[in-house]
Amino acid sequence: MAFHFRFGPADLLRCRFAISPRWETQEAVRVLLRPQRQAYHLPWLSGIRSAAAGLDLRPLWLLMPRAGHNPDLLSPPPAGPSVTFEEELDRVRAAAGDPDAAREDLRRALVCTPGAAESDIGRRMLADPARAVRELADLYERAWEVLIAPHWPRLRALLEADVLFHSRRLAAGGLQALFDGLHSDLRWSGQDQTLVLERPSRHDRELGGQGLLLMPSAFVWPEAVGGYDPPWQPTLVYPARGIGALWAAAAGPAPRALAGLLGRTRAEVLCALREPASTTALAHRLGLAPSTVSAHLKALRAAGLLLPCRQGHQVLYERTPLGIALISGGAPAV
């Protein structure tokens, strides 16, 4: 049994990546419900626990069955590679304009959890689906503000670095190399142009010229998720690389020799680039003003230690081989 994404000739040219702050909010809510997903997020859980206690997440949890349908109307695929949470939430709110479709989508999810459709919350959703969509969108907005927004620069940096890494794999080795590196449950069959995601149930999706949307996620680990029925964009969500170090404390002081050569702050900027990151993400990580980080990045780039790479609307910086060699030289910390 498996989930099959069946490609046609046009689909091979229409695979794209996207980052979704709304998806990360949804999966953060799911992490609070599923202890098996919490291993990599204990520092985050400790930090948000008291604030999260003020959220009544039961309506969202009722729509997150362990197996079965999750409402597409609450999680439409992002329309572009780098959308804002507000833009995504506007699309969720728009679903209130079609109460019949909303009721059916909510019903399909509720019946996947025993007793959910008959609960007081479930009955209220089905009695007035337009109101339910508005209230669920409001709840997602509060969850975003409490669970994700304070940490979004760090999360976005991780997701952008993942997209950059896998885009290079795609450029170097094609779809076979890309899919082989996304998740252990995935396999690409070039003979019949099908991507197979191993799952307990069977589901076939003809991409129909829409291509496949690939979305890294920090909170979906350890699973990869294939989803969306027509007419939604076929989507595969997979765990982002590097989540083991996502919540790690900032690195210690820069090595003394490197700080003496570059200056302490400039050396710390270079050391902080464990993976490609934007000016904003580095500023957040180091507790510096973006203008200060920008000036240091410019100097490090001019010295041949960094390379800029455009990802969507942002520029990410990564170390060149010379920058890596300097970091690896090793010397006692200041």
C-alpha cells in the first residue's frame, strides 16, 4: 500500500518548492497533540508551554485524525514560493464563502476520529460551517502569534536552507537525486514516472499537469505527508534537514585567532553561518541590528569568505571553501 504521485510530461517541468508559515503553525499545533513528534522540539515546548496553556486548541485537534482526511480548506497549498502567514490565512477565511463545501470537508475529517462529529464542538461546526471556518481561522491566528511568530526567523532560515540544498540536488542529479534525498519512505520510479510514498493505505493522484509542490517542514518530522485532493495543487511535505540543531543555543565565542584576524563580530557572523541564512535570520540569531549584520556580510563577501544565493525574494549567504577553511582552522576561543 502506498501513496502514488503519477507524473505526466508537463509535471516533470512543474515541480517547485514553497515555504508555508501557516503549515508550520498547523503542525506545531499537531506536535502539542502527538508526543511522538516532540523529541526534536523540547526547548521550544519548554518556552511556549505557559503561553500555549491559554489556547483552547480542541477544535483544531478534532480535525487532526491519526489517520484519514485533514480539511484541505484549512490548509490550502501556498500560492507562491514565499508567502506570508496573513496571505495564507486570507485564503482560509475565504472558504467561509462556500458553506456546503466547508461542511463536507469538515465532516470528512471529523468522522475519522471516533466521536468527534457527535461532540458538542463537532456538531457546532457542522451546523454552521461558515462560522466554524471563521472561528478556526481566528484560532490559527492566535496559535501563530503564540507558537510560531516569535521563532519564525529561525524556522524560516532552516526551511530556506533546505530549499537551497535540495534545489542544488535537483540541478545536479535530476528528480531521482532529489527524491532519493527527501525521505526514506520515498522512492522514484523512472520507468513509470511515479513517486511512491510508503503508507498503510493506498491513494493515487494523477498530477494532471499541475506538477508537484514540495514543502519542507520543521514540525512534520518524522513523517513525510502527501496530500490534497483535486482541484488543489498536489503537495508533498517532508522533514527539513537540520532540525536536530534547530533549537540549539548559539555557538560559543569565535576562535581567538579568527577574531584577531577578522574582528570579533565579523568572526561571529562567519561562525553563525552553519547553514545558508539571510541577513534578518543572522541578526535574530546573533542579537544584532540587521544593518550591522549587512555591513559585516558585505565585508566577508568582498574577502571571498561568503557567497550570496538568491532564494525567492531573499538572499541567503553561505561560506565559500575559503570561509570553511578559516572556520575549521581551530584555535582556543576568546
